[in-house]
Amino acid sequence: MIDAAKVSPPFLVDLKAPPYNLNHTAIEWVESTISAMTLEEKIGQLFVNHNDDYSPDYLDEVLDKYHVGGIRYRMGPAAAVQEHIRYAQSKSKVPLLVASNPEMGGFGSCSDGTLVCTPLQAGSHPDKDIARRMGLIAGAEIAALGCNWAFAPIVDIHYNWRNTVVSTRAFGNTPEIVVERASEYYDGITESNIICAVKHFPGDGVDERDQHVVTSRNTFGYEKWNSTYGHVYREMIGRGAQSIMVGHIAAPELSRHFRPDLTDKDVLPATLSPELLQDLLRGELGFNGLILTDASQMGGLIQAMKRSELVPAAIAAGCDMFLFFRNPAEDFQFMLDGYESGVITEERLHDALRRILGMKAVLGLHQAPRHEMVPPPEALAIIGCETHQDVAAEIANKTVTLIKDTANNLPITPKTHPRIRLYGIAGGSDFTRSDPLEYLDIVREELEEAGFEVHVFKTAQERKAAGETGLNFSSVFYEEATAEYSEKYDAAFIFASVKGFWQEATVRIKWSQPMAAEIPWYTTEVPTVFVSLFQPNHLIDVPAVKTVIHAHNSNREAIRATIAKIQGKSDFQGTFNENVFCDSLDTRN
């Protein structure tokens, strides 16, 4: 439990100052709305619900019983999402903050949105305008849905190549590239009426572990943090960032700078650390906006203390909104109990409410008629439109990156190397339940369209699933690894799309079996090309491959652009940082 004696003096909101800049009328609406609320309605405003159900009955309960201040929703088709948001705004007594996760464009906010590029992709070319266009498309598409709050941009710095939760979600591995590209994204998305939640304070990318699974740590000392992550947050606050999402990331040296007597066991994730939220973020960085937690079901938070304690402790520490119920009735009661027991003071509650309602006024929700808070169905025409897809294709072409070609294998064409052995590497099925190797059909189609003769390798598991019998532990390897390999195939292509963060602390290639036939033993037999369609850190697992390409994305546009560049039809333009070599000498050869 948070010790009230150690809670920092409060930094109370100034609604006339940035990022609010509210006039008298808007401030009066904030104050009068709070005054008219019951205690239960005030408590409800502190929560952002994750809507797992689109039905009106579900929404009626969430809004009438728990009075939430904001919502996020399960991703679905644009039309269904928009109607869901329209119903929610029409039923809520106080207008809602409606959040989505447009880290890569419109995709992530609806299933038919445009996947423009990953943040790493936007940082992997000299053209900083890529990030601005990603933000522009994200803003236009989520605004068409009726969203008004973006849980983006990500401003983590990918210092540790082993960290695979921000490896593709960070713009790069230096504060300079992160500031430049995050600022461009911010400028683009805020051209629509969208507020941003910059994330994940105090900064991910130092620890290799994933805060979805465990409390990770930013171990930088005070001076180093200030010149890196602190620099990034100061720049984004100065640019106008309206809200900041706090990660379940502990920062022991930062915490001890403000609380020298803290023992190791007393160091908590930033979500629960008043010294980080009040002394540092509010005090030294001067942030006047809204602070929200990251998802409260994440391992990095729930391992810190009992749920009944951590729910009100997050608000007491300085967070203004609590992201997602675990059990709505329980969490609501925990928050109410925290207020009634004094863990959340009257002053802290009302400061949080002013920040929440103030942000709604920033969006103009205090004066917009309910039927105008969500655009008409015709607005959905912009989502996934041809213009946006063309931008994504252009970016895919510009950011395909040649990491190395030390054996001078390229170009490889249907004329020089007609017969291709094609291997697919994936991370296995994840929570989305989609086929992890579905991209391989696109690869095969694009190779065949280019004129190659393609022979797709099947693992023992795939062959058994197709009904083949008589396979054992090593029979597939013995069948594949023969002296005739180079007589059957002219080159080998490995396309890898290894995902899976949120479910494990770090992600690496997992081969289909011990001494698997797809492990690239064949690099000494034929020219071999490894293409990553997602993670940048695979060289640690395939150092013997002499030609490595990072295509960033498993969509058709990226795959088509990659195959064209393998053939020498267009130049590689993408750039990379030192993380790709994974601090290992053998990866550079």
C-alpha cells in the first residue's frame, strides 16, 4: 500500500495552461459537471473500460453501473466499431474519451484499417515524413470511427537488442531518432481532432523483459535518464502532448534519486511510484496533462501488490485514469474503498477529475451535440482507401533494408537461379488464433509471379497434419539434407515472421524440432537469403546466412517490394541500426 507520508506534494492541474488552454466557459463546464456528479459517478470517471462485447446490453451495464470516463474496444470491422462508439456516446451521461491503438496507422483500431508501417519502419529511412504520413493516416481513420484518443506515439528507445516488445514499436535506438519521428507522427495525427497518449513512461527498451509478463526495469541513473528518455519526454511535452501512459516499469535509480532510503523491495513500477509521477513527471518535467496507467491486467502491475490495494494506489500515486477492469464490480469497489479509507484524498480525486473532464473539453465534447461526436457512416470510406494503401506500398518499397550481402549473392533472378527452396519461419499460433504461416502463400505467389519455380518446405508437423504417416524425429532432416540439394535447388529463401510478444518475455526463432531441417545448414550448398518480415534481431539465430534483408512487414506490398529488390529491379533504400547485429561478431560476416 502507498504510504501517505511518502506521497509527494500534489501538483494541481492548471486548466488555463498547456496542454489544456481552456477558456472560462470550458472550465466552468468542467467544474459544474464534477459538482453535479454522485460519488459513484466520480469514481467511475477514473476508469477506462475495455469493451469486449459490442452489444447494447453490455454497454448499458458498463455506462449505467460503472459510469466510466473512457472506453477502448475489441478490434473489429470499421462499420461495427463506429456503430458501437455511436451507441456508447449516445448513452453516456458524460461524453466519453474513446481510445484506440493506432501505432501503425489505422490498423489496430479496426480490422480493415490501413497498416501503414511499424514505428521502426518509419525510423528506417532518411525521410522523416514517413512518420508524419503514418500519423496523418492514423488520425484520419480513427477519427472516422469516432475515436478521439490515440494510445500513441510510442517513445521508447530500443537500447537492448534482446527486448522484443519494443523492437518494432520503437522508432529507433537513440533519443534523437525517437524525438524526430515521434514528433512527426504527433504532428500528423493531431491534424485530426485527436489527443495523444505518449508511452511508456519512464521508458521501455533497457530491460530485455516484457512488462506484459513481468515488472521490467529501466536501470538508467538520473543523469543518463535525463539525457535520453528525459530528453524525449521533455520534447514531447513541449510539443503539446496531452496525456502520458505510464508503463509497469520500475526505475530503481530514478526512484532512489528522489527517495534515497528506498530498499530494493520498496521499488515499485512507475504506475505506483509517486516519486516518478509527481516529483519527476509533474515536478521536474512540468507535465500538466493527464496521466493514465497501462493495461492493469499486465504482469508488470499485478505482481506488485494485492489488487484491492493497487487499484486505488495507482490514483493516489498520481495516475488520473486506470486502464481496464479485471472484474468490474471488484475493481470499482476497490477504488471506492480506497477513496473512503483516505488512500485517495479528496484533493487527489478532484484533481484527477479536472484533468479527465478538462481533456474532454479540449476535444470540444462539452459543447458538441451527441449525434455529432461520431461521424456518419459515409465517413468510413476513408478507412483502408486506395490512397492510404498506396502510401503504405510506397513506404514498404522505401524501407526494405539490406542488412548484409557479404557473399555477393544478389541479385538472384529467375534466369540465374530459377529453382527456389522456400522456408517459412513463424512464432507459432498466438492469441489471435490466426495462421502464423499464412504470409507464406503470399511469398510463394509473388515469387511465382516473378517467374521463379518455388518448392515450399513442409515441417514434420505440417506433413503429419496433412495426413502423411511414417515420419519420425529425424526422417525429414535426412530427406532434406542430402548431397543432391544443390542439384534440386538453385537458391534458398527463408521468410520469417516471428511475433508473439505479450505472451513471453522475449521472442526468438523456435525451430520446428531439434536439428530441424529448416535450420540453414544449406548456406554452404546454395545462395541463401534470409528475410525478416517483423523482428530485427534474427541474425543472432542465423549468423551463417550471408544475405539478410529486413522487410518489416508481412503484407503483400512489403513482400512484393522485397522480391523485386532481390532480383535487382530496384535499389534497397532502408537503413538499420546496430541492434541488428545483436552484439555478436559472427553476425557481421
